[in-house]
Amino acid sequence: MLPIPDRPATGHTTYDAKDPDTVYPPIEPLLPPDGAPNVLVVLLDDVGFGASSAFGGPCATPVAERLAGNGLRYNRFHTTALCAPTRQALLTGRNHHSVGMGSITETATSAPGNSSVRPNAKAPLAMTLKLNGYSTAQFGKCHEVPVWQSSPLGPFDAWPSAGGGFEKFYGFIGGENNQWDPALYEGTTPIEPPATAEEGYHLTEDLADHACAWIRQQKALMPDRPFFAYFAPGATHAPHHVPPEWIEKYAGKFDEGWDVQRERTFARQKELGVIPADTELTARHDEIPAWDDMPDELKPVLARQMEVYAGFLEHTDHHVGRVIDTIADLGVLDNTIVYYIIGDNGASAEGTVNGAFNEMANFNGMAALETPEFMRAKMDEFGSPSSYNHYSVGWAWAMNSPLQWTKQVASHWGGTRNGTIVHWPDGIDDPGSVRSQFSHVIDLAPTILEAAGLPEPAMVNGVQQSPMEGTSMLYTFRGASEPERHDLQYFEMFANRGVYHQGWSAVTKHRTPWVMVGGDLPAFDDDVWELYEGTTDFSQARDLSAEHPEKLAELQRLWLIEAVKYGVLPMDDRTSERLEPTMAGRPTLVRGTTQLFFPGMGRLSENSVVSIKNKSFSVTAEVTIPDAGAEGVIIAQGGRFGGWTFFANDGRLKFVYNVLGIHEFPVVADSLLGAGTRQVRVEFAYDGGGLAKGGDVRLFDDGKPVGSGRVEMTQPMVFSADETTDIGYESGTTVSSDYTSRTSRFSGKIAWVQIDLGDDVHDHYIDPDERFRIAMARQ
């Protein structure tokens, strides 16, 4: 039972503390059993099985190789095929649907398996360890917070430093972040990065700095208490951001393309022994183009994309090494279990066939804006602060060698098999060897508890707990030939699904990851299933469904049983529809057609702000303008790679709509802003007729028209995964090049700002005494 109940002292109570019979036992700190190890879990993002040099790939990861040489390589360790589900499964020891994380938080629905809400009957590992005397800390990515709970007011039950069980959190909330200019949190408090990209800042280095400092302090102040540190950098998820010197190490190394690279990796994997000698290299699917079929004028850009990614992964491994070295310098590495999980899913194919300079283009169904000519013009900027880049589908496929498919495809091992290293000198007998027992990310939590000598709690914070669903891997640490104990596992993501049982796997791919908008999907019952026998076919290269139809039917039935048991049904293959809260059936922080803001409010995610996409809207603000005029942001949403801003520039009102950092549509007032207290306003009249259309803009100063213009297109789905809405300033990158984040603060005074939706809200003036009544009535 956790917390462990306090037991009151019993026996004789004296009247005077000086009485010789006054005896009480000493206060003992809560500690886990003697010998309980420190734990460091490193989880990288979007790294395929065949990317890291530790598993035969082209990206140098010397730290991973060093740990593998003194530890164990696991070549049949599996994830869920997507980031947030893998992370929640890792942190709880339960299957991702069991903890509500059937997909990412941004596509949560009302179905229990896809709600993004972790049931309180499934407490996270960090909470169990903390309540048993461990020091706990998380650094980096947290993608487990339901989107309607991600505002500055929470609630914070799902945040790492509250309900998550981590005493320390330094990182970001959400699926990805700008490595040069991230939206950071210390606990639940938003903070700004300590430096700029121009001053040498990079998020991975910053996370390592904080992790090293915390570990040193923990051992300095509590040397007898073990720690649980979770280091989860945003790397190497897109955007692929890395200093140029790391990119240049790989200049020219990928000029022969992904087909050649995949074969080279395959040969190297056999040399290393990380795949069996009889493994076959799986064929390229028709949906993935051959390198030779790509336009010659685009190939230099494609090669550059992979150079950037390789440098990004090596850079990340370097900073993981700094954390490892800190533990070694403290003399406690031998009794520290290090899990180095190289990817939370397979390599990402979300960058389209051509790759992307701004990956948000594809998420908005606007990838066609990034023409080959545009990509060539931007080639030298890939990886820099001016980019939000991703690599091509072909590189994702190559980085998953020798396996089929990619991230999101939970059916095939290319989406779910990730090279993993365990380093624990005190607990491993044959360092440098390979382990091939089937294992899954849900196995990590029970492994740590067994190694620490701690039971699974029956009750946490007054709530009876359901059993963990993973299987401890501790038996593999000292036994290469031990029969596998985790012999049944289902997989599902967006209806890509499969099941593993005692060496066999039955799988079916339902949808293609990079087709975000449109595309014809078959009925679930029309999906074609494949059958593989894993003891002789490591890579799922030989489909045996025709030879063994009875076995296939048996496994299909087994998948359905497991799906019902763990809350997979109903399957949901929608994507863009699930981004909209009402259609998805999840709560939304904002209701109605109006929202009122006050100055200083900021770091508001898109799910915290009424959506102005694909509709008419107006923004009204009551401001006070000094006699000398005013400059700066009144309200801004998004940033350099997509968004809009209403601000004062050179003494005039200005509205800018930025489409993906590719097209910027400014509208400027004809006259200077008058001094004094006044209402300023921008109205946007949407053209209608579908998504992403344009509209007419009008500007008003105290009800008087002062300017008009045209926005030719808009973003229909999402502005950004990491940029936010700010009132009176702009954090992160800026929507308009007319100001910087350092000069964006409004120099006048703002009383309030209000967004109204619809064609009937253009009444030009809001009575200050009535604004609350109006806002509440419209909600």
C-alpha cells in the first residue's frame, strides 16, 4: 500500500522528556531495500532499428556502442509505433490502450482506449519508486498530458511533477519542440530558454546540463538514496535541428540514396551479429519510391536531409554520453541500471515522399506548397533555426533496415522494433552479448521493480491498482538462452494491427503514415493479413499466410481477444477529424464563439484558444496608446512556421497571417494610431467554400476603418506543435519578421483582448462595461 502508512509509536509515554524511561525509536528515512540500484532510462524519439551504429546503422553513436560493449543489446525489443503511447506504456507497465493512450493526445477521443486519460488504477512507475524512497526526475519530452489539461491552469494530475511521480521536471509538454527555441517548463511553470540559438543554445544540450546537475546534487545530498532519472530528449523527432558542424561530418555520405544505404546497413548488421545470419532484407513497397526514380534536381536536397538527421542523432548520443559520464564520475555507474532505448517507435515517415522544410505543411494537407524549386532554394538552411524540417519517406524506410514499414505502422516490425541496450555491470554476467527474447516497452516497469526488490503496489493513494501487464526482463540479464517469458503481445495504431504469439506474428497494414489528408481506406474486414514465423524469419520477409491459413485464423482470433481485453476496440482510423475536439468527443477548454484574454496571459496551446481556422473572426482589444505612439504585439498565435499576429508597427496597426513560413500576408493601417484609451480591431471575412481558403481583412481604430487587405490562403488544421498564443508579447519564434521576441512586448497598455467567431460579430465596438456579459452570453 502506497504511501506506506505511518505507524504510531506504542508503549510507555513519560511526562518529562528527561525521564530515563523516555525511549523512542530513531526517525528513519524511507529507503528502498539495501542494494536497490539507481536507474537511468534514456528514451530517444523517432529512431529506426537500423539508424544507430550500435545496431549497424550509418549514424555514429559511440556512447551507445560503448554501453553495448559493457552491457546487452536487445534485438527483439518492441514499442507501440507512436510516441505518446510508447511513453505511457513505459511509465506504467501497461499496454497503451489500457492507459487510454491508443494514439497521441492530440487525437484523443471519448473511447476509453483512446481518451489520453490514464486511469488512477494504473499508477506510474515513478510514483511507485518515489513512495518507496527513490529520488525521481524527468528531463525532456512529456507527451502524456491530455490536451485540454495543458494550459497554464492545468489541472496538473497528468503532468510529470504532479500526478506523474517525478519530484523534478525540466522539459516540454507535447509531441515535439523547436530545438533552438523551445517552450520549456520547470515543473508546471513556463520558462524561457536561458540563451538563444545565436548564443549557442540547443535543447538537447540544455536537458543534459540539467540532468547532470540534478544527478550530482542528488548524490551529494542523498548518497544513500537511489535515483530514478528519465532522460527523454525531443531528439530525433522532427524538426531535425543540429549545429552545422555535426551535419558536415556526413557531407556526401548519402549521395547514393536510400536503396544503397539500406543494403549497406543490412550487411553491417550481419557483421555485428545484431541480426541472425539468415535474415533476409525485406523488399521496398510500391508506396515508397526508389532512389533512382526521384527527380535528379531534388536528390541533393534529399541527401542533405539525411546528413542533417545523422548529425542530429550523433549529437544526441554525445549528450546522452555526458549524463552517463556524470554517473561514472560519481562512482555509481556499476550499480545503475541504464536502459538506452534507441527510439520510441520506428523511423518517422511523416515527412512526405520529398521530405519537408516545414513539416507542418503536410499536417495541414499543404505539402504541395513545398515545390522542388522551393526545397532547392532552402537546402542550406535545413537543420538551422529558420527550418522546421523532416526527411523523406525513403530515408525512414532505410533507417528501419532490414524491416518493413515505419512509425505508425504497428503491424510490422519497422514500426515497433527498436534497438535497446541495457547496461548494469553489477547485474549482468556476459557483457557485450545480444539478447533475442521477445520484449516490449511495458516490460521495463516490472523489471525495475524486481531489480529494486519492490513489489507492485496493491493500492496507491487510496486506489486499488490493476496488475502491470508487462513481464520482467530481469531473467534475461543473466541468461542468454533462457526461454522468453513475454510470448503474447498485440499491436494496434490507427487500425494498423498485429499480434505476436510464441514466435509467430499475424499482421495487417491498414493505412499509410504520410497520407495525412484524403486517401481511400479499406473496410477493416477487407484488410489483408500476413503471417510470419519469427524463429526463422527475423525481418518478416516471408509471408506464410497461404501455406498456413489455419494458423493465420488462430492468430487473428487471438488479436481480437487481446483487443477486447485491453480496450483497443472500437478501432479508429480517422486522422484529421480527430484533431477537432467536438468531432473526436473529447473535452475542450474553450466553448462557444468568444474568448476573453488579459495582458500577460501566454504560453496558451492551440487547444487552450478558440479556433479561428476556416471561419470568419474578429479580434478586438482595448488599449492605451502613449503620446509617442506604441509598438509591439497585442496578440499573436503560432510563430515563424505558421500563425497570425495583430500588433503595432511604426505607430500603425498591422495584421499578418503567415502560412507555413512560406507565404506572409500583411495588412497595414493607412494612418497612425491615435493616443489615449481606444479599441482597436481586426476583422477577417472568410471566403468559405472549403478548407484553407482566403479572406478579406479590415482594420479599425476606435470604430473607424483605417485599412484593408487580402489573405489569399490560410492554414486549415494546425499552426504549430510547440508555438503558443501570447497577449501583449510573443514567446518563441515570431509570426512576423517586423519584430523579434525581444522587441515584441507591447509598449502601451492592454486592458483586454477578445476573439469573436462568425460573420455576425463585426459590430466594431464592445462597450467595456458590457464585455463580460457579451463574452459569457456567447459562451
